[in-house]
Amino acid sequence: MGGRGVRRSRHRLRRRALSRARATRSAPPGGGTGRAGCRPTAGGVPVINTLAQVDWLASAGGSPWHRASALSKLVLAAASLALAIGAPSLALQAALWAVAGGLALTSRLPARLVLAAGGAPLLFVALVVALRWDGTWTTPASLALRPLTATLLAVWLAGTTPYPDLFAPLSRLLPRGAADGLFLTYRALFDLLARAERLFRALRLRGGDRLALARRLPVAGEGLATLMLHSFERGQRLYAAMLLRGHSGRVCGCRHWAELGRADAPVAAVALLVAAAAVALWRLP
């Protein structure tokens, strides 16, 4: 009887350990709820960098703009930007800015992110306006609307299009080595940002922020040198892994970025709206 009791207790302990191991194995990394429900992280901490947040939202979003092809969005953004640069009418510039703002706000991107990215060029615009102001309100308005429209279009395009689809057209226009280098550099940028974040957090925890400025600068230089060595070693490991997996000299070879379909209907509707605004407002003051 004693032997049976010992075997039963061992069996219960083994089943409990297996259930815990399976639960741990099935849980998503970081304790989140999967890709759609997790915040973008790097090194186990929330990523504050705006570029990383935009990159994550481009793949995790579910708006109609996310389902449209990259080709239609690239054509719309390029045409709208060209009109904003060459428009002689302030009314047309304001209409294009409103269209760009509507695209960014309806893409289900965080309003704080849209406002931060859309207002980024205001400081530079203020400097230009201070140098070229002629006493009228039309000059600063015209100087401000063009860069604001460009940044809103860039936020909308980058926030609704995964980065492989954005880099795919570049691989057709640039030399193969240059396009693939940009593709890999962009992907490795986030790992480098996470490494830098962990490095400077370790410096703060060890009292590096309480050092005098004369001692803090050499420490920062050593940290940057460490990051440079890390990026060089990571590039070598990445290239070695690519060779082991049969790298044939082509990285960015995706083709679905140019596949047009019914999901591009909203983009076509906005393009018609932009064309109508250009025809109606081109000659207005």
C-alpha cells in the first residue's frame, strides 16, 4: 500500500509539472496576448521610439488602408506630395493638407503619434518663416502646409504598409546591393536601438548619471564604441546565417506589393478626390 501511495503521488506531481510546462510553452513571449495585443517591445521593455511604433502598427493594424496594396498607396502619396509642392494656390495646399490629415487619422494610428509626427517640422518652419516673412499671413501658411502635408502622408504610408512592401519598389529602382543593404539596415536598426537602451539603462543603474560632465562624456564615447562593435559583429553573424540558409544574392524579392484588388477601392476614391480638388482649386488665390 505504501508503494502504491508513493507512485500515485509521483504521478500527480509529474502531471502537475507537465501541465505547468505546457502552459508556459503556449504563452506568448513577454506575457502578452499575441501579436495583435502586445505593445512593441525591445529587450523586454516598451519601445518609446516613434519609428519602432510605426513599424509595429504597419503590420498589426486592421484599417482599410492596411489592406490596400503598397503600389496604390505609393502612387497616391507621391501624386499628393507633388501637387502640394507645385500648387500655386493656398486653397489647394489647405485641401491637400486636410486630405493627408484625414488619411492619417482614419488609419487607426494613435492620435498622439499622428500629432507628434505631423507637428515635427513646425520648429524648422518657424525658422524659415522668421527669415522670409513679408508681413502677411499667407506666406507662413504656405510655408507650413507643404511640410505638414508631407509628414502626414509619410506617417500614413509608413503606418499602414509593412516595411518589406515599402522597400520592394526600391529594389527595382536602385542597384541590388544598395536596395538590399537599406532593407537589412532598417531591420537591424531596432536591434541596435534596443541594445543602446539596455546599455544606457545599465549605466544609470550603476550611477553613471551622477558623474561629472567631464567623466560622463568619455563613458558615453565608450558606450558608442561598444555599440559600433556590436553592430559590426551582428552584421557578420547575419551574413553568415544568410549564407547557411542559401542566400542567392537577393533579399527583398516580394512581389505582392503591386497586386491590385478590391481593397484598393478606398485609395482610388481618395485619388479621385485629390484630382477633383486640383482641378477646382488650382487657379484660386
